[in-house]
Amino acid sequence: MLNVTPPVPSFSVPCHMGDFQRLLTWRVSPVFQDVHVMIFIGFGFLMTFLKRYGFSSVGGNLLLAAFGLQWGLLTQGFWHLTDGKIKINIFKIINADFSTATVLISFGAVLGKTSLVQLLIMTVLEIGIFAINEHLVANVFEANDVGASMIIHAFGAYFGLAVARVLYRPGLKNGHENDGSVYHSDLFAMIGTVFLWMFWPSFNSAIAEPGYTQLMAVINTYLSLAACVVSAYAISCLVEHKGKLDMVHIQNATLAGGVAVGTCADMNIGPFGAMLIGFVAGIISTLGFKYLSPILAAKLGIQDTCGVHNLHGMPGILGGLAGIVAVALGKKDGKAAMQAAALASSLGFALVGGIITGFIMKLPFWAQPPDQNCFDDSIYWEVTKNENTDRKPLKQIGLHDCFSSGVNILKGNM
């Protein structure tokens, strides 16, 4: 994905690997497994906090990730053809997982308000745009972003926010009865948090140069995450009633350090630098959940269900700015101007691409759920009867409706 990928010859599948390739694949495979767990378990369970939307959170995450990684292999491979073929190795499938992470971040911004068909449309368009921006950042600007603070986290967050703004629902301005959590749903979400927190050092070091540089990426991420937890807990106590902790802050803001340190994870910023980045990330993320999210919803019409702006957006920008400063101070070879260009490119592609994608998703034949049925699994999933006894009757909308409604629209235009 980035210019820090080791210069290992690509190979087709099936292939005959040399001893060096076998050794490298054997060493990197555990890292790939960690990233894979983050994508399918970490992101999936992190979004189960909604009390009536657990099936759609985990199940939708599985579908989008499985579909997205296939599409990611193609779109990213397009830029690296060898004899007209897309070569696959362990780093390519890690990068494919990375490409799906952008979609899963954006998924969090529109969680509960879109159909699976709409989300598949978003996956196709977003990964395509991501591949263009990633090629520009890595191969044209030659910027350093080993942990992808800019090209994954900031990009995915602002892409999702742009989509959410276009899909704004006035009927949800005053909230929705299902847009909230209960005790056990918050506990499930913490499973996702813990998996992400444990494996984030692997995420940020997966494509770093093997050896000392990769170890440095692990250590910097490790320390940044630890400092982030401390600041997130402290600020949550300060801003909440009677000094109590808010589970929303703990589920999300404790991860912001991993996001923010990504760009300079493999730079020689020292333990203090890594911890400072994580500490600041925990503060801005927690304050964002407490104060900024309500303002975005009320003033700008951005209904950010999971608060991706606070977990991925602002910490991603912080990571990009930290990378600019670190390169300017000589902590890594490169040009600070190119780091700034990479951040600007990621934000620009995200906002413009998200707006265009949002308008495409807003077309009337994608089976978008009505306001009263948002944040509810039973509109698309078979739900056990005793789980559904306290709900009002729902207007049932199956995925097949998007095709039938599309046919009707076409007939009407003939």
C-alpha cells in the first residue's frame, strides 16, 4: 500500500516461493491474522452498541468486509500490474484488508440508516476512490503513512460524514427510540474495543520495514494507546455528571491513540513523542463525543451514528499533522510539504467522493429504510419472536424490494 513495503518480488497464486519468500511470509502471517481479526471482530463488535441493531452491525460488517477485500485486491492491483496480471502476496492481502477498513469506518457514520444494498454501493465507490488516493499519496507524493492515519482513518471518517450529510434525515433530528444502547449491547461493543486495542500495534506495523523499524512501530503504537486510555478515562470523569465514566467514551476514545500515532509509528519520535500523541488524541476524542457531535448534528445536519469524526476523523488529522512535524524535524526521510499534500489529498478525495457517493445512495430504488424503521434489525433480519414483542409493527422491506421498485421506476419512464 505504501512506499515502506519491503522490496519482495510479487508472486501469483499458485506459486513456487523461494526460501526468503517463505520465511518472510511465515513471519508476516501472524500480523495478517491480527489485522484480519480487527477487521471482522474488532470493527464488527464495536458497532453492536445499538440495542436493536446487533445483527446488522456484525452481519453487515462481515458482508462489507468480505466483499470489499475482493474489490480492494482488484482496485489496488490495477496500479501494480505485472505482465498484465495482478500479483498476490501476503502484503497485498493485508492491503486489501486495509482498503475495507475505510468502508467500515464510513459504515459507522451511517449505521442504522441505510440498507445493505446502499452499503454495497458505497463499498464499490469508496474503495475505488481510496485506491486512487492511496496511489497518489504513496507513489506520487511518496509520503510516509505507515499506520494510515491519513489515507484510511481520516479518509474513511470524512467520506462517511459526507455521505451522512447528503443522506440527512429531518425526521431523526430529535432522535429515535432505538438510537441508543442497553447494558448488554455496550458490553458486546467493549469486546470490539478490546480486540482493536490489543491488535492495533500489528495494524500500524504490518507493512513497516522488517526489523528495527517494524519494532519501533509496535512500541510507538503500544505506548500511544496506553497514554490514550489514561487521558480518555480522566477527561470522561471530568466532563460527566458526578465524575462517572461514560461507556461511549471508553469504547471509542481509548482507541484514538492508535489512530493518531499511525503516520509516524515507524519514525524515531521516542517514547515521549508517542505518549504525547496518544494523550492528546484521548483528550480531543473524548471532548468530541461530549461536545462536538451534538453540534455537528444540530447545526450542520451530520448525523454521525458511531461518532467516527471523534475516533477516526480528528485523530487522523492529528496523526497527519504529527507526521508533518516529525518529517520536518528529520525523524524520517521525506519532505514535510509532501506529507501536507498527502493529508490534503486524503481529505479532498474523501469529501468530494463522499458527496458524490451520497447522492448516488440517495436514489429512491436502493431500499432505504423509512425513518420509523431505522436502527432496527427486524426490517431486514429474521428476529426471534420474543425479542420483537415490545415493538410496534414494522413496515417490512426486503432486499428484493430495491429491485422491484427499480423495475417499476423504469416501467414508468418508458
